[in-house]
Amino acid sequence: MKNFIVAASAALLLALPASAHVTLEQPQAAAGQAYKGVLRLGHGCDGGSPTTSFSVEIPNGLALVRPMPKAGWHLSVETAPYAQPIKAHGKDITSGIKKITWSGGRVQDGEYDEFIFVGQLRDDADGPLYLPVVQTCEKGEWRWVDVPQAGQSVQAPAPVLRVAAAQKPSAVRAEQVWARATPNGASVGAGYLRVTNSGSTADRLISSSTDVAQRIEVHEMAMDNGIMKMRALSEGLTLQPGQSVELKPGGFHLMIMGLKAPLKEGTSFSGTLKFEKAGDVPVNFNVLGMGAPAPSGGAPEMMDHSHHH
Ligand SMILES: [Cu+2]
């Protein structure tokens, strides 16, 4: 009998249209941006009982939250210290609203209502952010708190806010990108380029990748007790604001490890440079002869153009 009741109520829940869940009108926002959260309430509780209280928990990725009062409802908030302070009007704000409750009002089943707040997504907000809601009715309550695991659906999903990465113009530029041709059977190649940081803060070339090899490491060639040695830069290559660094034979270079095929002179291949702050920067390596020195001036760019025309 108990099993029957569980099955019956599950079927009832699954029969609810998605629009009946509590959802955010704007389900996506960009990190670092202001956000207006409009929580939409679509129905009452079981048996058509009217809603009398609505509370929402604010996730860590959202800060500087202020609720909008509703006529006929009592508004209350709970605050808590932030894990990290956030700057507002030049000041560090160290705590904020973690929970908002609107109570004492009445939304009939079959009516629609909205509960609204404003806030700001943190720069490092990492989505999806879940905003658990408890909807209390004259009889019973809905707990919109379920967080779906991969590929599963849940009975009462928490409203979810998907976070897009902050839009930031890349402050680094890569030029004269080339690689040396490799002999048949070689598993390792070398790539070179000039990289410039035109931003106002330091950045780091952490690693790179390409489809033609397993991985790319940033290496340094340096004299060690009179012997030329190569080592991987485990911390990456730091670029100060305004600094331009040339990766060239005998110095810094990209070590292209685990080549899937030899790099043939006159061809080119694409790769991605990964910077700590600027993120991914796509590049195209021109493959020069095995004995090629560092290209001077705009030679590789001219080659690049000749490939395209
Ligand atoms: Cu190397």
C-alpha cells in the first residue's frame, strides 16, 4: 500500500508541466554582472492550497543581494558573512543576504506571482548556481530544493542560474608563430612565437595544446654550469604588463610532446595558448625548415598571408 502511494504521488509530480515549477525568468547571466532575479510561482500546494510564504536561499556566487518588497507581504532576510569580500563603490563588503522570505500574503492556486531581488554575480561565479526555494501553503509546502545529478531528472528542482564566463578582451597577442619541421619518427617538436601582454596586469602562459600532439609544455633553455639544459617551466611563463617575450631557439620555447605525425615544412597546424587571465588564445603554427633560425621581421606573417591567398 505504501509503495502504491509513493508511485501515485511520483506520477502526479511528473505530470506537472515544467512551467509549474518555480523558475527564474532569466536563467542565464554573466559572471561579474548585475543580476535581477525574478522567481516565478506557478501553482499552490497539493489539493490547491494557496501559497502564504515564499523563501529563497542565495548561493555563494551571488552577492550584494537586495529583495524587492511586495505589497501585502512581510519581508524578512537573514544575513551571513561572505566567504570572500566583494567590492562595491570602492569599499569591501564582507557580509550580505543569504536568505529572503516573503510571508503573510496569499497566492491562490491557479494564480501566478513573482518574487524579485537584485544582486551581482561574483567575477569568479562558477555555475550552475542553485537557489533553493521553500513554498509554504495554508496546507502543506513545496520544497524546490532538488539539485539534479548528471542526466537525471528530479521531482522538485531548485531554480537554477547558469553562469556564462565573464567577457574580457584578451590582453595578450601572439605573433610570428612557427614550429620546426621534424624528421620522420620524431615524437617531439619545438614551437616558437612572440607573445605580448598589452594589459594592465601580469599574465602567465600556463600551457598550450594542439590536435597534432598529445601536449605542449613551456620550456626554457639555459646554461647550467657551462652546459645548455632544457627544463619545463612548471609555473608557466610570466608576462608583466607591456612586456613582450620572444620564444626562440636557444631560449624559451614550446615543447610539442607526443607528435602524432611529423611536422612537414611548408604546412601549418593550429593550437591554443592557455593564459592564466586572458584564457585561450588560438594560434596557427607555420612549419619552417629543420634548420630554420628565428624568423626576423615579418617573414612568417608574409608566409602566412601567402598560404591564405
Ligand atoms: Cu624543450
